Amino acid sequence: MTVEWHKFMMHPNELNWTDQHLAAVEVDGRKLGIARWQDQLYGFQQKCPHASADMVSGYVDAMGNVVCPLHRYKFCLKNGRNVSGEGYYLRTYAIEEREDGWYIGLPPKSMFKWI
């Protein structure tokens, strides 16, 4: 899948992190969540695919799953798979550190929202 890389910060200290190591960002008009776990950053869709709860209001568990604050559904930060068994999928996005800052890889915007 083709991705477009977008610079979203110079340094992780710029973000407004929650006590649970989560932060909300807006990149290219999209609201995303960023998690810090084991000295790595992970990008993911900000809304839970089950009931649209704000995932940044949740937490990251000891296994590296972001946990929805509403129904406690768990999603792997590395691949978005639902690990608590409900069958949903959380979109995840690659993050890279480069010399001039941090970038996130997003799919190109489509003129049709459902694509």
C-alpha cells in the first residue's frame, strides 16, 4: 500500500502526553493517536472501531496493546489486531525518526470517504 509521509513534530516532548503515554495529534486533517511504549512511538486511528471512543483517553497495557476506555477492547500497537477477541481492527500507521523530525506514514486521501 502506498503511503505519504507527513512530518508531525520535531521531538516527542512537543506532544501533550497523557499519564498513560498517549497523545492526540492532527496530521493532514486527520485526528490520530500516538503511543509511547518501550521507547518506541506508534501511530493509530484516534477513534475505537467498535463504538468510536477516544482511544487517547485509554491506556497502553504491559503487553503493548492500546486499550479502549469505554469497553476495554485491546488492540496491538504494532499491527492493530484486536487481541481481546471481539474481531475489530484498529488502523495503525508507521512512524519514522529522521534528521529533521518525526514522520508518520498515512494512506493518500481519497476523494471518496469509503475508499
